[in-house]
Amino acid sequence: EVATKCFETYLLPVMQEKGYDGHHAVKTGQMPEGEAIFFNLSKYECIQTSWVSLKESIQNDLGCQELFQSLQKAPTVLRNVTKKHTILQLTVLKCLGLSDHYILVANTHLCYHP
């Protein structure tokens, strides 16, 4: 988890000097922070990066029905997950030099304070 200003002003420029690139996904809500990923440009090519709101996905996506049902058995956890502005950052990287080799990186910061 990183503040947007810190990512843009400090982390990304320093990492780019070292041969890395990075992407930042901002959380939903009012906080100017989110998740970040960095990868070595000599080893990986970024194919796609995106993010999803965990709150929206858990409550509305058909693919999350089983997870939602499981969380309903733990109401305190469900309440905390659905009231936060947590995101899941997804990045697909292609391994350079290896045809048809990809890595899916899923990055989040889960915070739980009952």
C-alpha cells in the first residue's frame, strides 16, 4: 500500500532509474492511496493491469457468490470487508525470452480492525 504522491514523486522515478516500471491502482473512496507493483523491464513485459473493488465484487459478481456465502457465516468479517475501500490490483506480466509464459500478480492490502 502506498500513497499516490509517494508513488509518483519518489518510488516510480527511482525504480525506473534501476530498470523497473510500475503501476499504481488507487483505492475507491477519498483516500489518495492504493496498491503498487514494480517489475524488472529486462525480464517482464506488462500485458495488462487493472483493479477491482473488493466490496463491489464480493457483493455483486457472480464469480464471488461462494465467497460471499462463506463470508455471511462470519458477519463481522463481512461487515469489515464491505465497508472498506479495498481494491485488488491485477497485473499480467509476460516473461521475456520464454514464449507463452505469463504471470498473474494479484496485490491487495487487507486491513481488519473489529
